[in-house]
Amino acid sequence: MYNQKVLDAFANPKNVGCIENADGEGTVGNATCGDIMKITLKIENDIIVDAKFQTFGCAAAIATSSTATQMVIGMTIDEALKLTNARVVEELEGLPPQKIHCSVLAEEAIKKAIEDYRAKQNNKTVEKTEIEYV
Amino acid sequence: MKVYIDHAATTPCDKRVVEAMMPYFTNEFGNADSQHFYGRDAAKAVADARETVADIIGCKSNEIYFTGSGTEADNWALKGVALHNRHKGNHIIISAIEHHAILNSAEWLERNGFRVTRLPVDSTGLVSVSDLETAIDSETTLVSVMYVNNEVGTIEPIRELAEIAHRHGALFHSDCVQAMPYIKIDVSELGVDLLSMSAHKFYGPKGVGALYIRNGVKLDKLICGGGQERSQRGGTTNTPLAVGMAEALKIAACEMRRNNEYIAKLRDRFVNRVLGEIPYVRFNGNTERRIPSVANFSFEFVEGEGILMLMDFNGIAVSSGSACSSGSLDPSHVLLAMGVPIEVSHGSIRFSFGKDNTMEEVDYTVDKLKDTIAKLREMSPLFNLKTGGTYNV
């Protein structure tokens, strides 16, 4: 049901991990629904110089996490904020219809990480998503 | 290497079964209801097949009705009995962990004015006899509980449940699709009134099942048509598949003990290695009342689809009870009924071994499984949160 590009992105994901002392961090989803995505960003002069992800979820969630992190590296934060899940899906040359919702998480996690970065810049804090698990 | 560990989904058709069926596709092609010699030959083959099936499960041959699948047999039993006995009562009872053929037939009945009670199960997947005592009432016309659960392999206390149903004047049906190759079935000993089976679960062909209907039990028809199956199930009799089903069942009965011992050995090695070598894993099922083939595990912090796909990349075919594989968001109704937490249920895989698997395949599967789980956990924020990213508990 997945195309070769998605299968490759899932089998050999890029940017797996967590950046220490990240400039921006965003976690979305919950374990009950079976999808959690955590994205950490390193940002210099409003440009994303590194991005890493950790994902609990299906193959589509892992593939979109990997692809989305690859896409935002090198982008300014304004560009990254405009990254839609549709663009990520396009980059993967399509996802099965019932898997489109998985790609939304990547867009949301990146937005949340940038929001976190901006808040830190203004000495504010953004409420973090607490991951809950049995 | 290609390894098939999904025998609860389907089994390969035994070569001896294929051989037995072949003549009935070509030379012996007659319609079993035709009057001429072609028809008579086909009718004889179907009659023999019916008798073989009947002998093996301990009933009369006129109590066996061939169907197109186990699903059809389940639909027929549930809807047929409920509709026929509508004037007596509108209540039926099933268990919460039935196959979708039963679950969705019960839902259909519910939409058509029937009341359905779904019996809960304990953490090992067992239905409790006393729960049936509580649920059954004077309106109950049918109780249907599977003999063996298809996801976790737990064997249900059918005889005791049937006894209660009968004491309250209700009929008892059992979906025995997963039980057939592993448990010797005797319908009178079990006390069931109706029983469903499916050939492709015991190394027979797909597309054929059967419903045992005890003589005297009345139910409405599901498929109206000609006079086939004593006018109870229309549709030209599928001679080759009926022959294949009988041959497969005969072989399964003859080789049951040997196969069971062998498959249990494979399963035990697999289970012991998984529990010993992979941390944060839960075994789902009953360790006493179970068939030898199934081992269901939940691997914490990861999602089933990913496991299934990475195993697939390694040439290993297993099945995920997880949501994503079926395109729905609902995790396994069986595991949830057993009280497995929903977040843990997402990482569940059913391994079901068969008579052709080898110890080497078991070891290869465990080796690849260890890599797969480690790789997915490395990516999982849950695993990193809970353990700091290390396997040292």
C-alpha cells in the first residue's frame, strides 16, 4: 500500500534522535491514538541548521517525520512555518488516504518547535506536551 | 529466506489435498444435482466428503452443510437462528472477542431489533461461565462463543457454556474455525447445536467452510436458491472444494498429535527466546488453555505496523493486531477486552506457527525481531522517555 519512496524513508530514516539543548522542541500526538512525534531544532540566526525526530507510530508517521526534518534543515523559520503536510506528502510522492492524518503530525511538531524557539527568544515558556504512557 | 508465521490467517493447501481435488475441476466436472452419470459421480464425491467430515466431528452426514467460508457459516448460524426464533425471544449472547464474522452479524441483528450481550473475558482471554449465567434470560435464543480465539489462541470452556445455554432453553453455536487442526472435536461431547469450520485453516482450500447443524435445530436460510444442501443453502455444490475440505480434515485428524507436539516445540522455543531476549514485552494469552500454534506479544513503546513491515523486509510474514494495518484507528478488540492498555496494544504482533516451520526459522525470526524492535525503539520518544534510551532495566 505504500510506494517505494515511503518504504525507503521508513526503512532508512534520516535525522533520528534528539538534539541536546535544542533551541526549539515540539511534541505532538498521544500514545492512546498510537502516534507521538517529538521534533528538536537547532536554530542559528533564524535559520534551522539541524533537526531531529523521535516518533512512536506507523510507517507513514516515521517516513513523514524523516522527510519533514530533511526538508526544514536550511530553511528560515518563516519558511519552515509555511511547510504543510501536503508538501511533505508530495515529497514522498503520496500516501494512502487513511495515512494522510499521520503526516499532519510532522507539520504540527515543527510549528510547535518553532513556537517554542520564539517563546524562548522572548524569555517566555510554551506549555509542553507531557507524554503519558502506562 | 522466506518465513511464514501467520498460520492463523491461512495455511498453505496440502499437496495431497490439491491432488484429491484436481479431478473434480476437469474430468469429473459434473453438477452434483444433475440426474445423469456426470452428476451422479459428483454427487457421490460430495456425499463421501460430507461423510468424512461428519465422521471426524462425530455427527451424522446429514448434519453437515457446506458453505462458501467460515464467515458464511457464522452469518448463517447467528442470523438464521435469531430470525427463526424471533417469536421466542430477541436476545442473543456472544463473547467480546469473537471473530468479525460473529461480531458484525450480531451488530446486524442489533440494527434489526435484537438485543445482544457481549460477554467479557479475563486477562488471558477466557470467558467466564458465571458471566453467562448472569447474562442469559428467558428471551435468549442463542449463545455463540468461539472454541479458540484467533488472535491469542485461548481455548474457551465450550462444554460448560453450552450446558448453561441448554439449561435456559437457548441454542449454542461455536465458531471452531481456529480449533480444527489442533483439537479433536466431538460435537456430542461438546454439546454444541451448531458449529462453524473453514478449510483453509487446516491446510485445505480457501472458499469452502461448513456449518454443523444438529438434527432438529431449525434456522432460517441465508442463501436462497435451488435445492442444494437439502434446500438449506442454494448455490451449485462446489465439488472439488468439498472434496478438498474433507481430505484436509482427514489428514489434519490423522496427523494432529504429531503436528501439535512439533508446533508446540517451535512455539515454546520462540516464546522463551522472546521473553528472555527482548525487554518490555508482554505475552498475551493463556499459558494453559491454548492451542500450540499462536504466540501473541505486545512490544512496548513501538507500533505494530512498523514491526510488521520491518519483519516483511526480512522475509518474515507475521500479522499485526494493530490499528494501522487495517486502515482503522481501532486497536485489537480482543486485546482491549483482555484489559491490555490501549497504548500497549498498538505494539502487538501475532505469530502463528505451522507444521512446515523449522527451528531454524524460529531462530531467524527471533534474531530479526530483536533487531526490529531495537531499531523502532531507538526512534520512539516513549522508549527514550521511559528508559533513557537504554535496555538496562
